[in-house]
Amino acid sequence: MSFDKAEYEVVTFDPSVGFPVGKNLFYWCSICGEKVPSLSLNSAGCKCGNVFIDTDAARVAIKETEKVKLVRRKRKSWL
């Protein structure tokens, strides 16, 4: 499964330094194909359990980082 490259762009990050969060950032799991918002009011995870955002503990948990890409929603041009 893939993400829509017309709507999202890959953002490089180093998991050993930490997991970025932001309004337009999502963790895309290549195992199940789900996008999990990095910033949410409620805890969230992908279908297969590889990615989990724990809002109570303020942490991102990823089991297999090599199977995850950080993607940013592209801004839409109104022109």
C-alpha cells in the first residue's frame, strides 16, 4: 500500500533523536497502509499496531521504524 504522493511528501527524521509531531505530520505505516496523525487530542494507532500515538504519556511508539515514513500534507495552492 502507498500514500498519495500528490497530497503528501516524505519528511526525513532520525528515530534515535525523537519522533516529530505537528499539525500536518502523519506517520504512514507501510505494513497496513494507515496514516496516523502525529498530533491528536486522543490516542491513536494504525490497524496493525506498528504505530501508536499515546497522548496521555505524550509519546510516539513505533515497533518497526523501518516500516514507517513520516509524511506531511502538502499545502494546496489556490491559484
